[in-house]
Amino acid sequence: MLAELTFNIGTLSQGQFGLLFLVLAVFTGVGFFLWKKSFQQARMMEDMPRSKIRSAAQGFVELSGTQHPLGGTPLSAPLTGSACTWWDYKIEKSEQTPSSKSQDSTSWSTVEKDTSVGFFHLKDETGEILVNPMGADVTASLQRVWHGDARRPNGDSLSRFGASLKGRYRYTERIMRPGEPIYALGHFETWSNVPGKKKRSQKRAEILSGWKNDADELVRRFDADGDGRVDGDEWEKAREAAQALVEEQVTEAAMKPDVDILMKPEEDNPFILSTKSQDELTKVYRWKALGGLVLFLAGIAAVGVTLNARFG
């Protein structure tokens, strides 16, 4: 069989051989990427110390707890209306492709997809933190796949989840639900309500700009000598009044608690949200790494056989 394969490769035209080599190179590259990325993420999760929200340091952290909707009101999943803290969906349409065989082949093209970006709370026994799920690699607790004949699922298709593979449209929806456990790996940051020096200067400039746009009101408030205009000394008084207003706003803001938030890291670190435990998730990534390694080694072997058959 190997001899026949070698012979067939040797008879390929230059263009055909180039295409085959490109496919094998991509095959090998995908395997290497999957192996490296999955192995690194598994090691990172195993080595990362677990933090409690109250004592978590600013920066890259690992947290676990339960998830809860903001204000106690859950999100509504777009396709099923299920109560959730996070959702993701995809709608695909079947397309018939002519085939040399007696039966046409069916392929699926995505016509609509979306992912929620609404914040939710992660709580442990020490406190709570806001989670911004944008850009996260999410392992959801529930995934539903079903079919129907309408662009959007209707009551009939919703009543037969997974019961039929018939229908022009295929719907896939993933959700995480309130109260479920959640494991998180991401960037921890505390947002202060008290603006810094730069923000205060911006706020003062905005106030002064607003006053300038109403010249009559500006003169009424700061024209101390009554000459109908605001001179340099009077403008300085306006600046002092604007600064006093900013400081009053800062004092009010300081009365509000700071906000802790978990979000996607700016560095090349993973952002993971999962209803699986760390141990379960680590096993998943190790299996992915093993699959990637097998794919990579198979690709290397196939490239070697191909080059040997062509040039050996």
C-alpha cells in the first residue's frame, strides 16, 4: 500500500504536488498550535494559585464561586428564552451541493450568530466581583442543538429538541445559568469611582466649555465689575468655581464603593469562564493537547513520506 501511495505521489503534476504539500503543512501546523496552546493552558491552570475575591491581587488571577445575574434579573437566551447569565447562539442554513454520487451532499452555512456581553456577578464566601465575559473562552453548562424550517425557531421546533434532524435550519444555543458553579481565569482590576488628576482636569474643562456656550449666563455669574464682559481676573474666578464643582463631585464619588471586575487580560494570557471545575477543565485541555500532538506527529510523518516519494 505504501509503495502504491509513493508511486501515486510521484506521478502528481507540480501544481497537484504543491497543493498536497500545502494541505499537509496546514494539517501539521494546526496540530502543533493545538498541542502547544492546550498544553500551556493546562499547565497554567494547574500551577496558578486559587485566590479569594477579598484578598485577590490586581492582575492575572484564578477564582471560583457561583454566578449570579446583575440585580437578580437573569438574561433571556435569544432562541429559547431560557433564564441565564451568559448565552451564545448560532443559526445555520442547509445548502445542497451537487455531487457525483446519486445523492447531493448537504453543507451548513452560518446565517446568524451572537454572544452576550452583559456583565454578571461571581460570588464566593468572601465577596463578589463583576465579570465582563467579552472575549472569554466559555465552557457552558448547557448546549442545545435542534432543527426547524423557519429562520428563527418557533414553538414547533422548540418542542422537539434533538428529536429530529430534519429542517432547513439548524439552531445551536449555549448558556450558563444563575446559581451554577463557575471557574474563572482572567484579569482582576479594581475600578475606583474617584477620578484621577487627568480626569478631574477633563471634567473642569467640560464644565467651563458648557459655561462658554452660554455667554449671557457666564457674564451674569462672573462679571463682577458690571462692564458686560468677563475679563482675565473674572475668568480665573470661573476656573476656581469649576474646580470647586469638580471637587464636590469627587467627594460624592468617594462615598461610593470601588468596583472589582474580572475581564480579558491585555497580555497574551487566557481568559477562561467555565462551569466545569479546574480538574475537569484541565483534563479536557490535556486531551486536546494529546490530540494536537498526534495530529502534529502524523503531519510530520505525512510530509516526510510525501517529500521522500517526490524527491527521494
